[in-house]
Amino acid sequence: MTRKYFGTDGIRGRANQVITPDLALKVGMAAGLIFSRGDHRHRVVIGKDTRLSGYMIENAMVAGFTSVGMDVLLLGPMPTPAVAMLTRSMRCDIGVMISASHNPYDDNGIKLFGPDGVKLSDDVEAEIEALMDADLSPKLAASGDLGRARRIEGVHDRYIEFAKRTLSRDMSLDGVRVVLDCANGAGYKVAPEALWELGAEVISIGVEPNGFNINKDVGSTAPTALIQKVHEVRADVGIALDGDADRLIMVDEKGRLVDGDQLMAVVAESWAEEGRLSRPGIVASVMSNLGLERFLNGIGLELKRTAVGDRYVAEAMREGGYNVGGEQSGHIIMSDYTTTGDGLLAALQILAVVKKKDRPISEVCRRFEPLPQILKNVRYRSGKPLEQQGVMSAIASAREQLGAGGRLVIRPSGTEPVIRVMAEGDDPELVAKVVNDVVGAVTEAAA
């Protein structure tokens, strides 16, 4: 399906160039019309991260929603999973998160949730796109039927309490020294507070947003600062969220990274032992390491793979009846509690396992040895390089060389003009060779 505005995770692009006030206004109008179902007073909840452009986009979306008669509840800076939770909790018809996730401050984006707190399907996004390009003036509300907007207080406390209740009442993090990196993003208030209330000693970094520094040398995609701080204060664990706090990575007490694959392995194994898995397996994207799949198979669990994007993982979980899923990048979805990736909730579940086993993070969170995996990106300007004969031949040759002992994943990015080439296998030299071969072919085709 070719889409004009929506990508892998909502609409994303350069603020005030791609994500303009006009675009945001149209999204608000179109989404408001589609989700104005029934004769009740319709409401939308809007959260955002800490980017400067969030003010501009928020106000434009308020104008769009109110113009079609929908009331707006403004949350201010809040994590994406909190917006999903509050959409359901506050009985709203739609939820909006203004964020470009792990991207730099000069990008921004719009993520939409239905009344169930679930990200919209491709079909609903296509409906919104069609309305965005239509003349909506005949559908605007009458002067007396315009929506109202107001800011909601106390939402931080509601989300913190929600997160804490995912743990047993007797769970305490007393004695755990945590370095928490909030990426100068949406979780900078709620995440440190939640960990502190559970008894942890919290050393926070990335909690001084200024509109420009979100994800800048901090956060889950820039873990160097976290690793250094863990060493400096001799912490038991480091936790890094991304800009909208819907994903995380961790660092053990030795300063080694723990990615989403290892975290999913910990949760899957622990929940299987406790009889908490709704099905004997979990869901992950095609980017998850083959080592995870082998580990799960070894303990009697399956790994169902999906396209890249946590909403596709969530869809497969709902369709297949799974209650754990995620991505190597750190989106962890536990559908017993939430409808989307939640960095804070995932961290709490991992820390609960660590406390239960009374062993260091380096032992608890190293469940398997990952296979050598290489990912390279090729930027292109236009066209369809993957349909070129030379590229198709290189891909076919690479897959033949890897055989059954490896995997090759080629995919265009859903958020930027980039083709991602990933391979993994038992032979690191062969993995490097096939990636270079395919990258070379794609680069030549994209020139």
C-alpha cells in the first residue's frame, strides 16, 4: 500500500517543512471526523515530547479537532504509552502523541491511537489520508458546536501509579542503584519519580529538556553517557529511554549493553516459568537476532516474526493471542498491561526478575549469545533501487550463500529515504561479505 503521509509509525518528518501547521490542522480535522462516532460529546487526548516544535503542532491540532466539534484534553509532555493508557482511561475517542521518537529535535511526528489505545491500522490511516486531501469545509462544526480545549492536571501521578501497579504490592527496589537516562524527552518527569517511589536509588541524566536537546548524546540510541555514568557511580543497572519513552535499552553493572532481544528473552523465560504466558511463545520483528529464536526454541517457546514496527508486533500479538512481544530496538509490549511499547513498564518487569533471582544484571539479562549481525543503511534520492535487476541478483546470491544457517533482511525505512540491509549467521566473515555485496549493488542502483 502506497501512502502519502503515514509511514511505519505515524507521520514523521522535518518540523515546519514536512510536519507543518497546515498538515497538523488537516490531521486533526480528518481524524476528528472519522472518530466522531455516535451522538455523545467526542474527546481527544493529546500528549507530546519536549521538542520546540511541539507547541506549534499541538496548537494546530487543537484547531483541527475543535473545528469539527471535538473537545481536546491536553496532557503536555508525557510518554507515548501514557497517552495510549490515558486514551482508554479517560474514555476518549482518539489519542494523539506528538513526537518523532528517537529522532533529533528538528524532526517531529504525529502518532494516533484509537479509543482502545491501539495504534491505527493501515486501513484507518488510509481513510485519514483521503480526508486530508479532500475539501472538509462542508463538514466543519457549526459555530455553536465547536470543541473546547483544556489542560489536564495530575496525569503524571496517574501514569506513575499505573506503572507501579504492574508489580506485586510487596515488590521493592530498595538497595538497587539505578542510572536512568530519560533522553531529555517525554519521560523526564515520570520515570525517575516511579523508580524512586519503588525504593530505588536513582541517578538521573537526560532530564533537563530545553526544546533542542532531546536525544542529543543521550537516550537509548546514544548510550555512551549512560555507560560512563554507570561506571562512575558503580550502579547496579543503567536504563535508557528514547525521546517518547516507548522503548529502552539497559546497561549491566559492567557497562555492557542489553538490547531488546535479551530483555524479551528474560521476560519470556520468567513468565513461562510462572505460567503467565498466554501462549508458548512471543512475537518479534524480522530484525530480532536468530540467537533469540534459538534460545526460545530451546526452552520450548516459539518466535513469531512480523514486519518492523511495534504496531505490527502488537497486531500479531492480538491476532495470535500472545501477551509478550517487541523489537530488538527496545520496544517491549506486554499486553496484560498496555497496548504499545512502554520503556518504563519493561524496565520494571526486568528489575522485578532481577530482584527475584537476587543476581546481578549481567547474569540475569544475558540469556543467549547473539549471532554475528550486521546492519548497514544505504541512502537514496528517488526511484526503487530494490527493483533493479542487479540488486535482485545480489540479494538472491546472498541468501543462497547464507543458507539455512543465516538470515538476510532488506527493507526500505518507513520514516526516511534509506534502505536497510541486515544479515546474520554463524560465520561472521560470510555475514560481512554478503552485506557488503548487497550494499554495493544497492548503492550502484541508487546512484
